[in-house]
Amino acid sequence: MSRPHPGYYPGFRTLEQRRYWDAHTREVILDRVNNVPPIRFFSEDEARLMEAVCRHILPQDDRDKENWIPILPWIDSRMHENSGDGYRYEEMPPDREAYRLGLQAIEQIAQHLHGRGFLEIGEKAQDELLATLHDGKPPAAHDIWARMPIERFWRLLVQDCVSAYYSHPTAWDEIGFGGPAYPRAYMRLERGDPEPWEVEERRYEWSAPEDSVSDRYTPIGGQSEHHGGPQGGTH
Amino acid sequence: MQTIETPMRRFNPDEEVDYAIVGVGAGGGVLLQRLARAGFHVVGFDAGPFWDTERDWVSDEKGSHQLYWNDERITTGKHPLALGENNSGKGVGGGTVHWASFTPRFHPSDFRVYSQDGVGADWPISYWDLKPYYELIERELPVAGPAYYPWGDPHGYPYGPHPMGGVGDALIRGCTKLGIGVCAGGPVGILSASRADRPHCIYRGFCIQGCKVGAKASTLVTHVPDALAKGAEIRDRSMVSRVNLGNNRRVNGVSYFDRDGREHFQKAKAVVVAGYAIETPRLLLNSGLANSSGTVGRYLMVQAGNVVLGRFDQPVRMYKAPPAHALTEEFYETDPKRGFARGFAIQTVGPLPIAFAKQMMAAKGAWGWGMRRIMMDYNHWAAFGLLGEILPSADNRVEIATDQKDHWGIPVAKVTFNLYDNDQKLIAFGKRKTIDVMWAAGAEEVVQESRYAHLVGAARMGRNPETSVVDSFGRTHDVANLFVCDGSVMPTQGSANPGLTIMAIAARTADYLIEQGDAIFSSDRRDMRPPKFRRDLSPPDTWGHGMPAL
Amino acid sequence: MSLAVTVREGRFQRWLSLMAAVSSAASGLEVAYEHYKGSYSRRIMYTPVILSGALAGAGLAGFFSRKAAVTILRGTSILTLADSATGFYFHILGVKRKPGGWRLPMTNIVMGPPIFAPLLFGTAAYLGLLASFMRRDNDRDDLLLPKPAHAKHWAARIGYAHEPITWEQDLREGRFQKNLAVATAFSALFSGFEAWYSHYKNNFRYKAQWTPVVLAPVLLGAAIAGVKDRKSAQTLLPAASALAIVDGGVGFFYHARGVMRRPGGMRKPLYNVIYGPPIFAPLLFAAAGFLGVLASMLGREKKS
């Protein structure tokens, strides 16, 4: 059920345009694709756990394994370099500490619910556990969440994952984003027309695995559905 | 494509310069250029690098992280602000390097908010004081927009409007359907036709990642080259830690850390702080200066910047065309029927994939398979931004965090922010109106994310030294040769993007300083007469392009 | 005198002057807003706007006065032709200056200055120039015995000096079919090319957008054939030209409708005229057809 390249834009490859990118951009993107950094910040155990968490935050089971987009290495690299985003919420610990605390909390919840570690509880249970974080209703590790607001941790985690995933050309091909465009430029600005080198959308029935719990939309923190704006729960 | 041809002047380390300007962004860049052109010895400091646009910038979302102020700051309050990429720049050009470049003027009413609505504050100057400077800066950038712009003080723009992208089309469709006036193709500081060595826009959509094309105006490409050609020096990667108070309640220079972390002192006859609304109050507070009123750091403002996202049946591909290319100011002014003071604008925004994914996380709670699903529809979404006026409050402020220092050892800023009643009513109304427009444009699903845009205030100007930090020329009430020249001097903020106004204020401050001449360096006397307006201080090539003013 | 004879004999200076005036005014309108899109970022961008006004005036003057036709119209036309050549040069330069330059030919031709537009603008000037050499319909100078053009002509024997036929004479007497067929060919080439890339920009989303792209080479071929022999000039050329005229008319309708259907429609008339489908462009294509029809009605150049 997996494809080499899932997405509604069959055959679209942004990297094929790379000779029309400026040299520096090409260098940066190719470096991102070809030189995935090693794990340096997380311990081996943390890395395994974190890898499993990332697989749920941005699952890729519909894509052939050899084309998977690396996520954990980029979070690890940011932690290793301790590079920030320019601010810290007062009630939050620094990001490095937040990740360590968050992983501990996830382990504790798994132990609390299943008597086993997160890695041993099965895909569906893992999904459901993470959903309790999303909903802001963790069944355990309350002392950790007292030191770190769960919603802020959740946002940190999801943001880091999407930053890694959607900065990769494979993800651009999946969603039909044109990628770098200098000096490449665009000429068909209106009505969503594709450039000559882009691909028309061809939709197909794309579905998440049946037992997943993340293919639905509920507000972070699990407030009532009305909070997310009109039609907040549709997809 | 910016090339600095003149070798930069280097002042002798022991030389006392006329002006030390801290921060070379929107305000500092314009001021630096004018003071240099008038023959003053002037040094600009910037904590970030002097960008080489071709070598340092990329046409990539993640790779542009370096453009923002990424050093730590603490954010708190009931509605804590996201900082970093949202509203700060670091490096020569400052925030203008990654602004979307919407350049509407403030309305005449913005300068009289207290008189008209009984809230906020009045400015010590009026719109008409700034008007000639608006016109001047609109030529210097130059600004592209319609020949007739109907809101505020109606005016036309020197460069023609831009073509529409998918998001602009949606805004035009939605607004016209609801009978709301809307402006297509500007006003934006993006070239719609080439000028000198700057090519025109190629509609690649990476405005807020730094414009490699050189089409989007930033002081780095519009003013800094002329400043250097006229003998200004810029010390990049130099973090000013302190403005030093000398004898007779006058400052005599600044302490700074150079790129290697060595500390130096630069003597100056006068100091201008232009570090924007967080670093300016931080520097003043860390230096213990200009705060006899206790207002330094207070009255910090952001604008409501809710993003309303609509999914359309037909593809939109909102990554094409500049994020900034259409807007309406139909709701800008106070309308008593709405039950709150002041108003808002609705503008196009065009988030790229990572920003869009974050918005979907916030707006729909998306993650996992749901995130993948919604992102596969990225090309079907359009986004509008609300830009709503939030009123100044003394408790929204920048303070010094007592327990945390940055890697230079300078105490960091702590930013506290809360929304108040009028703000919340305004946001609720503006959000609803923006959502209405999105529906009217033909969206089949509409969601929104609450967020904020821009940062101004925190060293506001005013006539009364007990309630403000600087006078109408940016001179601190406490110290006669210490000035502030950036967005932090604004007493209120309207619902217009602040960049153009910051530059206009800087141009006016420049006229004042140049007219006062040596008096600034030697006398404590304050001449409060407005300066004579000068149009001979513009960078070369300002004149002879574009349409004559209507 | 019937119309056909008037045309064949080149007695339509008045009307050609008027046509030059009208087409100059139309292309002046177009260049005015096209250069507005380009923000008049260089002062030279005002010149075609000013010249088109001047040429329209000169054409009108030429309609009323022969003297004006020979002096002002001719002068203005030459000036305008020079300007359109200069414009062509600057437009090529403009494409080259765009990021990527000629490495991204399609993108930069589509998004840069329209390269052939200045030459199309030259068409009006070309008409004006032709007109300045022609006879008026009430001219009587042809009643005089013409000077013999051929050395062996009998008139030469009774004292008239031989005077070879000059191109001015050909023009004056309406013998410039080949000349005009060449003009038709160029005009078809340029406006066909413009149609091709601007419809390409629009992804050929309507089938009708192919018609000028297909018709332009047909007209081009017919015009070239018309240069080669009289028969084609009188059969193929008018047929292809008529099709081009009809297509231009239909295109004008579609373009106008396209403007109305843009977001905001007629509530944003100026913006949508400027950034919608160019409403005058199909008329320029029709103008190529019109030149073809005119050519088919003319006499051919005589060899001396």
C-alpha cells in the first residue's frame, strides 16, 4: 500500500529544477538532502524513543522506506547546536530540557497505562498515547507537566517535526510546492495554474491506516470543537 | 543584487565620531544614509552580519532562519508574544530584510487617537508633519501601488501596481462580492519595474526569506549603499551593550562587543538608538538612561495578526506572487456602531509550506496523518491576514530579566503582553469580518489562527517628559544628545504596517539633526521648531523614475 | 471612380492618413498602460506615448491637408519608426536583464517587456509613411502625360527625357503590393508570436487561444506567397487575411469578456483592463489581416 512517492502530483520533482536555482540555494538544499547529520544530542535510548514519536507526529508509512524524510536528525541537530528561535515562554524550560522532560513523561505515561515502555506498546497504543498529549489530558507524569505546560511542549514537538519534514524536496514533491525559485521565477500566478515544469494535480483516494487516531482534526488542548473556527472539525 | 563598490571608510578607533547609530534597520539605515550625505562622521552598529545577498541568502524557508533575532528573550503575560522570525531582524537592513514590504501610510486619525476616541495617546506630530516624508520615502524605496489610493489621506504611488496571485484574486473576489472597497497590487515596496541595477519582481514568493532578486526594498539595498559611498562606516556583528553617560548629563559613546567578542568603546558626540521595540528599551534600561519617566519599555504594541485560511475547490498555489499584494483598509477608522475604538485592515499573506503547517497545527490541531492530509491540499488554500490596531497599555512592556544573560553577558529582555477589552472586541470583530470575506471569495472551509504582527512602542514620543521617553524629533527628554529612531517611538500604531512610517520618521529626524548641526553636540537647548523639508538628501537615482505624483 | 480603382491607383492618401491616425491612437493607448505596468521606470518610456499622440495628430492633419501629409506626417512617422526600433532594443535588453536572462527564455519573455510590441507599434508609423508618399483621391496630376519610365518608350523619341520608375512613384501610384505583403508577413509574425507566448502563459486554457497561433503562420505563408506572385496575392492573401480579421474580432470579444470575468470584474475596471487579457492585442492581429487585404487590392511594383 505504500508508493515510492505519495502525493497528487505524479512525477513532479523539484530537484530537477536545481540547475535553475542560484548556487547557494542549490548548495544548501543538496546538503540537506545528502548530508543528514548524525545523532549527537539525544542518547541512544532517547533517540529510539524520539524516532518512534516522530513517526507518529509525521507518519510516512504510505511512502517506500528508502524515500523517507529524516526528521529526528534535524531536531537532534538543533538541540546539539542549541540554536533557538529567539524567545522562550517564561513557564517553559529551555528547549533541550523540554525534550528530555517530554520524553520522560511519554515513558511514564506508557508505563502508567500499559506497564511497558512506549516502544513496546504497539502502533495504535502509541498513537493514542500521543493523542492524550495533543488533547492536553495526560493520564500520568503530572509532576513533569507541572514544570512544563503540556500544550507548549506539544507545539514545540509538532513544529520541529513539520520544519524538518516540509523543508525536504521530497515533501515539496508530495504537496506540489514549487520549491526554490530564484532565478527560476513564476509566470502563471493566477488560478493555481501550474508552471510548464510543474504538474497538474491528479487526486486519488488517499487514506490513513484505519487504526490511526491522528487523521481527524480537534483543537490542541481538546477544547470544544467550536473553538477552532467554523467547520473546525471537517476534513 | 547588491554590490558595494566603495571601500568602506574606517574611522580611527580613538576618533570621536559625530553620531553612533545603534542598529541599521528601517530607522537606522535611513538616518545613517542622510547623516553621511550631509557630511557627518557617522558609525552604524549592527549585532548581525552585513549581508551579501547572493552569498548569504537562500530561496528556502528553513535556510533563512539566520535573518531573525534568534538570541534568547523571555516572553510572558496572559497573551505571550511569539518573537524571533515573527517580528525581528538581525543584520544590516534589520527587519526590512524580511518584511513582506506592505507600505501603507498611517491615516491622519492615527496621530490623534486620544483626541478622537478617548483611548490610547495623541502623537506630538500630525500626519501633515510626516506627509512630505511619506512621499519622499515612497519614491526612495520606491513603492508600487495604484495611481489612486482611497483611504486615509488619498494619494497615488510612483510605481504601478503588481499583477495578482491566487490569494490576491481571492481577496478581490471576496471583498467586491461584499461591496467592500479593496486595493489590488500594492502598496508594497517591491519593484513592479526595474530601477537602476535592481531588477523587478519575479513573483517567486520568498519575500520574507530575504529578496535575493533585489526587487523588494530594504534599507540594505536602498539606503546603505549610498551611506557607505558618502563615508559612513558600518560595524557589523557588533553588539552594543551600553550607552555611556559622561559629564553634564550627556552621553559620550557606546560600549560594544565586536565579532570576536572583544569589548570596545566608541566615542561619539551624540548617540542614536535604533534597535527596534525590544532592543532599544533593553539597551536604554541596561544603560540606566532616559527613564526618569519610568516609561522606557512601556506601551509596547503589536498588531492583531490573525491568519484566516480558506480551502478552495480549485487550486490556488499561494506560494506564487509576493505574500503582500492586495489589501483593504475599509475598516480602518473607528465606527461607533461596532462597539470598540479604532479598526483594522485585511491583507493578503502567502505562507510557505512550513509556516502553513504550523498554522494548520494551531488552527485545526492537525498532527500525524491529519497533518499529512491537510498538507497534501496545500495548493488549495489561500490565507488572509487581519491587521488590527491594539491600543497601548503601560503594562505591556519590555523589562530586563534579572536572572538571565545572553552569550555576551548582557541581561536579556523580558516581554510581557496582555490583551485588553477593546483589543479583544476588535479582534473578534475583525476576525469575523475576515472570515466573511474568505467565505464570500468562495472558500468551502475556513479556519483561523490567532497571532500577532509587528512590534512598536516602548520608548514613545510625546510632549510631556513625565509620560514619554522622547520628543517629536526622537530626542530623549532626559539626555540632550541621546536619540531614539525606530518603531519604538510610536505612541500608537494604527492598522498599517509600520515600516514606511518608521522610515518617514527617520527622514524627518535626519532633517532636524542636520539643520541643528553642531548645536546637537554642544548645547542642551531644545529647538522645537520643525525642520525645513529637504529633498536633496535622497539616495542617487531616486528621481527620474516612476510616475509623477498625482 | 470606384473604391477598387481608387485603391489600385493609390488615391487614398487621406484614408491611409486617417488609418495611421486611428491605429496610432489605439497603440498609444495600449503602450500608455503597458508602460504604466512598467511604472515608467525610465524616462524613455514616455516617448512612444508622446509620439503616438503626435502621430495621431499628424495623421489627422494629413487627412485634411496634403502639405501636412507630406511634411508633418512623414517626419513624425520616421521619428516613430526610429523610436520603435529603439524600443525593440530596450525590450530585448530588458529581457536580458531579468534574473536568469536568456537562460530562462520563456519565463523572461513572458514576464519581461514584450519584445515585439515596439515593432508592432511601428506599424502605425509605417502606414503613415506610406500615406505621405501617396496621391489623394482628388488629385488631377495624372491627367498630365506621365514621363516615360522605359528607355525604349516611344515618348522618349519625341523629346521626353527618360526617367526610370522610382519607388516613390510606385508608392504614389499604389503599386506597392509586395511591400505591403512583406509588412503583412512581419505583422503576422510579431503578433502571432505575442499571441503564442501570452496564451502559453495562460496555459492555453481555452481552445480558442490556439487560433491566432495557428492562423499567424497561415497568414505569414500567404503574405510570403503574395510577395512572390500576383495570383497568390489576390487569392490566398485576402482569404487568410479575412480569417485573421474575423479571429481578431472574436479575440477582442473574448478578451473583453475575460476582463469582465476577472476577480472584481467591472468594479475594478482599470486594474482589470491593465492586468487582464490585453484587449487591444487581438485588434493588432486583425490589423495584420487588414494590411493583407489592402495589399491584395493594390497594384504591383513595376520594374524599371
